Amino acid sequence: MLFVTAANAQTPDAGGNTPPDGSGEDAVLHGETGAGAGHDAGFPPMNPEFFPSQILWLAITFGLFYWILKNVLVPRIGGILENRRDRIAIDVEAAERAKQEADEAHAAYEQELAEARERAHSIGQDARNDAREEGDVQRRKLEAELDARLDEARERIAAAKSGAMNGMDELATDVAETILRDVIKLDVTRDEVSSAVAATRS
């Protein structure tokens, strides 16, 4: 396009023919025209003569880039974003499921702990009641044994006391009878002396 425009820029002579010596082509290649030979055209992209071709190629390039962006890059980026969004949704759902399971496990643990505490309290209370009942049984048994031993001791003491008193009565009767007969020279019977000793003791 650049060379075509440059070629079209050649100026024919008065007869409509280009110079046979190729001077016109040299002038075009060196950026010169027939009317302005000897003058510099400047940097080509900044030359207004080439603006139409530059705009055309810019439109073609932009259209190609837009087509590639629309049909290749955007679908790929959209697919990547869609996959990432699906993965994030799956991860969030898994996290929520794990949190729910953790909450349920914690609630079950708290319930089991409460039941274990209640069972432990019940077992302790039962153990205390059993120990109290067993202590009461042992106490009553010991009291019964002590009462039996005390009664037995009392009976032995009473028997010993009765025996001792009987022995004392016999001794007192003998002493009184000896005194009355040998010292006082009284004629008394043993029954009379025994009756007198018994009356004295009572």
C-alpha cells in the first residue's frame, strides 16, 4: 500500500508519459515529487500522505486482535474463571459441611459429657447410699453384739455379786454364831443367827 501510494505520487509529463530515464521513480523513492523536488518529506509515519494506509492497517490489526480476543482469549479466561468459581463453590460447600459436622460432633460430645456426669453423680449417690446402709447394718450389728456382751457381763457381775453376798452371809453367820456361843455363852441355833444376819443386811 505504501509503495502503491508512492507510485501514484509520480507526476507525468505534459504528454501523459513518465520520463524514460527513470528520474520520476528516483524522485519517488527519495521522497521527492515533481513539484517539490529537493524538499525532504520527513519521517514516513508522521507524513500525512501515508495516513490513509496507516489507518487501514490499524483497523485491520485492531479487528484481528478483537476477533482473537473475542473468540480465543475471552472464552479461555471465562472458562478459567468458571472453573475457579466452581472450585471455590465446592470448597465453600465442603467447608460448610465440615463445620456442620463439627458442630454436630461438638453437640454430641456435650450431650455425652452431660450424660456421663449425670451417671457419675448417680453412681456416687448410689455408692453413698449403699455405704450408709452398710454402715447402718454394721452399726446395728455391733450395737447388738455390744448389748449382748453387756448383758452377759451384767449377768456375770450379778452372779458374782450374788455368790459373794452368799459367801458373806455364810461367813457372817459363822462369826456371829461363834461369838454368841463361845464369847457370850448364849445357846442359839444356826437358823436364828442366819435370820438375824439377814435382817441386819436388809
